Amino acid sequence: MENAVPLPRRALPPMARVAQSLKSNHIPDVRADVRRKIDESGLLRDLRRGARVGITAGSRGMGGFVDLLAGIADAVRKQGGEPFILPAMGSHGGATAEGQTEILRRLGVTDDAVQAPIRATMETRALGACPTGAVAHLDEISAQADGVIVLGRVKTHPERATGLASGLLKMVTVGLGKQTGAQDAHSHGLWDSVEQVPAVTMAHAPILCGIAVVENARRQPVVIEVVPPKYDAFREADIRLLEVAHQHLATIPFDHLDLLIVDQLGKSISGTGMDLNVIGSWRMKGGEHKPDIRRIAPLSLTHPSLGNGLGIGLADFTTRRFMDEYDPQATYMNLLTAAEPDAMNTREGPLPLALPSDREAAEVALYSAIAGPNPRVCRIESTAALGEMWISESLLPEVERNRSLSVLESPVPLPFDAAGNLF
């Protein structure tokens, strides 16, 4: 618009690069480790030659994802089976088989990389209702397979940090349930459904075992367990391993910020684009502002999200680059699938103010925070990458008092290019 009055902005202060000490123990050879553990479990010993075995692949992009899938495929082939990859991600990818296959490709999962073909469908088979009223749905290709191996990452969920959260049971309920099963589970209360739907599914589905994975805060597998194909075993592993995952949960080490700049938001990072365990669940549920982050400005959408920008409504400002990457159809499908009767899911969807560049988004956001003379600003790559961050000078005294933090580079202006962007 010609002669438009520029929006008010406040220049960002110089930023120091700091490191946060995080647990770094992990499994060095993921492919060999999962292959060996499956062999030792004996759970594939009775697999008949030529048996078609599906391996679930979600949309989050867990650490070692390609190696995990390849190692499981190796173990299936060793027993004479024919492995294939099953996209298991509810309504993601615009709730289309093509979209879900493309998400896996963007995560590096191809026929060549894992040495197994991808077979995708959105059709499901209804298996029966559980006590909550939710109907258990099973991916039709899975229903016709000779066996299914459920690969799931056990971790805190944006809405759940204890009990049952993301894990094997959620993968059975939502992942293998596809869009239809995911919507039915959410409409009857997601966590009640995750508790009960798998008992119905596992009574009918040809599940051979579960592969439960826990990551450290650097997104490296630290635990890989092979779990027998019994509901009680899946449930016990999910609850027990969540306690392990919680020990590796990283957070932003500052209780109050005027502005948090987030380089990337996306479904490959968290179900809510930005993990509520990091930015504060109050942004969706209300309540006490802890941590108290006045303004959040995500700058871009992750490539594997395939346009699904769910969670952008938790932010205050963004960029036009984000909007160029944003696909309303894919986002709305995911938003509506996840709708629950008593939940405020729609807070994840509304779009914040979008500014032409990274600099403008950050500086308008800082202006709107009405910060004091020494603004408290932090920049992170994503809520899943908190090993390093950039902080304003006003936060340095807290770094000096925190033994888990160390300064890597002294404060300098952020390196915006001539167009005002960081990328």
C-alpha cells in the first residue's frame, strides 16, 4: 500500500550466543542396535517366509528416524519377511496418502534410504467401539498385512508430561487410525481414547511388536526397547519410559522474557508447532504465566510440515515467509481433526500479525512488549533444539549464576541480511 505509515519498532539489543549443558549420552549405532534387539527378542522368529510386514512411520522426525526404520526392515528381512513402511500420522499431510508419503520423503524416508517401499492409504477398517464410545480404526493396508511393527517415540506431549503421553498406544490410536480414527479419538477425549482404543485395535490387528524410543534433548536415541505385542506391555512401556523421557526434557532457562524469537515452528517439532512444555501451556489453556514470555515471533515453518502451520496461533507475530509456506487446507484439516468437546483447540489456528522480514517481525514484537530499558530477548532454533541460544545482554547475569549455561560468543547484533532476514 502506497504511503503506508511504518509500524512502530524497537531495535533489538546485541545478542550473545550461549550453550546449555544437556545430557548427551545416546546410542551411537541406532540401526545395528534396533536390529540386534529385535533378533534377541525372538518376536519375529515365527515369521513365515514372504510375510508382508508394515513398519509405522510418524510425522515428527524422531532422532535416528531413517536408521531406526532401516534397522527394523533389516530384522524383518533376516527372518524372511518383506518389510514396507506405513505412514502413521493421523490427519497430517492434508489427510491424503500422497501428502503423508511426501512428509516421509522430506524426513529422509525413501525406498532407497530404508530399503523398503512406502505403502500409503487413508482408508481404514472399523474394529469396534471402546467404553468411551470411540471407534478403533485400523489403516486398511495394516489390516491386510501379515504383521505390523509399531515404532513410536515416548515423550512428553504438549498437553501431557506424566502418565500416558506420546508413545506406542498413541501411535496405535491416532497413527494407525488415520484421519478417521484420529478424529474419533479426539471427539471422545484424546487421552481416554489413547487409554482404551488400543485394547480393541490390538485384539484384531496383526501387531508383532512395538519399538519404543526415548530421545535425549539433542534428539538422539538414548533408549530403544522391543515391546511384546500385548496391550498391557505397550501401556507399561509408555508410562515407564515417559519418566525416562522427562529426565531429558530441555527448557528455556529464563522464567521471564519480553520476546522469544523462534527460527522454526512445525509439526516435525511438536504437535502444537512449538512445545507447550517449553513456551508455557497457559498460551492455550490460560492460567499462570509460567514461563512468562510476553511475545513470541516464529520466523519460518519447517519443510517436513508440508504447510501445516498448526500452532502459529500460539504466537504473536510472524513473517510473510512463514505465510508463503503456510497451507490453510492442511492446517485446518489437522485442527478440525484434533478438535475436542471441552478443549480450546482453535487457539492453535488463528494467524498472528505477519511482517515482511525477520527484523521487522522481531522489532515490532519487541515494541509491542513494552519492555523496560534493558529488554530480555532470547532467540532459539526451535523448542526442540535448546542446546544453544542467543540472548540479550540483560540475561547475562543469570547465565553467570547458572552452572548449566556458558557463553560461547560475546554480544553482537544479529546478522540480518540486506532484506532484513536471518536466512
